Amino acid sequence: MSSIGTGYDLSVQTYSPAGRVFQVEYAQKAVDNSSTVIALRGKDGVVFAAENTIISKLHESKTIRRATAIDRHIAIVSEAHCGFITDGRSTVNEARSYATKFRDLYGHPMPVGKLADELSGYIHALTLYGGARPCGCSLLLGAYSASKGPELYMIDPSGVSWGYYGCALGKNKQPAHAEIEKVKLSELPCRELVKEAARIIYMTHDEAKDKDFELELAWVCEDSNGQFEHVPQDLFEEAEAFAQARMDEESDEEGDDE
């Protein structure tokens, strides 16, 4: 950054001569350096998959979850760099507060689009004041209802919110996006998308560079009665076996080509 102008990255209130806010870019870089998460919006719900890095051989499985519920009908995945997992948890708590207040006031669940707007405003506010710092995580929000169908939103550290059919975050987001674009999302039910999500996570994981990981799969869909839950164990094992089989097939094909 010194070639652009030293000192312009010391405060979130300071713009560089090029009109950039470096503190926000640093927060986005933290997201880009983290392990991969994806979300796929199918015809009957939204599927989430996360590559949870195993940082120690003493790690107890399933003790770190990145997919969680905001309300019974809204799922959220926080994409946080290892040092900023707490940023994700803090933002999840804020989202739960919004959802609870809305339900108490209006007597019905908060629409996920409304929650995305409120949460993006909260995250954006952290980029405006010298006494705060940008949130070091991005968020994926998904919901399903019989009236509106599946909905998926992504919020980045600047507070920008977008609607998506499929989205990937983390260090392998580019190859993951390329794989997502090959999937006919609107035609597949979530039971099939779970397998595709597992395949994409395994395919984009670089065994030579990346640490071992634990796969996490969750959904909010028609099969779950519109409520967030982690996928059933039998389906999880089926999806993981499918992903590993596809990896073996591609390895065999590469070997034949050589």
C-alpha cells in the first residue's frame, strides 16, 4: 500500500486518493484467505456446505460449526478467517436479535430479505466510525417458504447485500464458482444439491497446500419443513461417498490421459 500512499490505511474513515477504503479491503482479504463455504439455491430450498479446517490432531469433530440458525426458518453461514470467527458469532447474535424483535413486534417470522437489509446496514455502520472496525467476515443467509420458495443472500464486509442462486466464499471461491456454474441449480432438489455441494468442496480442496478439513452440510428446504437443520447422517454419508467417488473418477481419467 506504500506505493499508493502511506497512512491511508490507518483509519476506516480515511479515503485514499484513488477513493479506496483500505480497512474494508483488509477485512475482505481476511475472508478471501479463509476456508471455503458455498451455498446453492435449488428448486425446493437452500443447501450450505463448509470446509471446516482441522487445526490440530486433538480437535474434537463437530465442535466448530459455521452453519447455524437465526430463526427456525432462516439459516446463516459465517465465513470467517481463523482469527475472526468471533466476528461471525457476534454478527450471528446481532441477526438473532433483529429476528426476535421482529417476531415479538409483528407476531410472525422476519422475512430473510428484510433481515439481510437490516444486517447489511449494521455491518456497513462498522465501516463509518473511527471507534469501530469493519467486520472480518462475510455472511450467507438462506430461507425457504411455501409462498416465496428458496431465497439466498450474501453480505460482504462493506455491508453490500446481494441475492444469489449460488455463491462461494473463501480461498477457493474462484474454482468453486466455476463448478457451481455447471450445476443446473433451479432444476435440482436439495437432496441432489447436497451431493453436488459435497463434490464441489472436495474438488476445490487442495490436498497439497490445504490442511485436512471436516465437511459440514446443512439445509433449509421443503424436506426439512422450511426449518434449518444439518442434513441427516445417512444423507451426509451418501453425499461424502459420492464426492469421494467423483474425485477418484477424475484422478483415474487424469492418469489415463498421461
